Amino acid sequence: MAETTLSGPHHQILENDYASEWMGIEVLSLSDGHATIRMKLRQEMLNGFGMAHGGMIFAFGDTAFALACNPAVPAPGEENNITVASGVDINFLKPAFRGQVLTAVADRRSSAGRSGLYDIQIFAADAPPAEAANSDTPGELIAEFRGRSRTIPKK
């Protein structure tokens, strides 16, 4: 099993998540149906216009979604199940730029049986929230991501 350099609370799905490791994602908080993560935008994450590539924003939101959908420690009897995306929508509201710190906040809105609905807000700030002048908010809202989940057997 590969060891990652991701910091913060531990989640088993990050143990072999090389994409999240490459993106430099830091887990800030985890709880049932919730996750907050952070990363800094690097040059190789930008598009030809010099702003964050939409795919990077999407992948960042998708990681927060996955963490919120899957418990850090599965309940007894649930070890052989995983929760995956059955569909997502993303709305890009504002651009983000190199050096900015992105924060994604994912929350479960509803669940019934094997299906769930999650909202993920993605923010950008010039400094991490603890260092920003207004630490009440993780920055300016740049994207809204809505995910639909489905719990399936693990293969």
C-alpha cells in the first residue's frame, strides 16, 4: 500500500489516490456526510488563459464529494461497499489563478437507500483562510458542484 503525503484527518480512500496526492490536497475536516479540503493552484493546473483549468476545479470538487460520500471507517457489514458518483453538475462562477488557495466544502443534502445528493462549494482565496484578513469565509465562491451518489459493491 502506498503512503501519501496528504495531511489532516485520515480517510482510507486516499491511501492510493495518486491524483489527489499530485494535486496536493490537504484534508481539513471529515465527518459523516461532510468533508472540507484545500489545495494551492500551481502553474501546471492552469489553462491557456492563465486561470485554473476547469478540469482541475472539477477534480478538486470530485475529491471532496468522494470523501463526504464514503465513511472514513465503514460500518460493520459495509466494508465491501463503496459510494461513487452517478452524476454531477458543476457551475463555474468566477476564475481562480495561480497561487490562490482553493477550499472545497462538501455536505450531504439527502440520502435514501443507496442514493445520495451532495452539494460542494469551491472557494478561492489569496491566502489560506487562517492567514486571510477575513477568516470567517474560505474565500470567494468560484464554483458550485452538485453530486448524485450511488452505493455499489466493491470489486
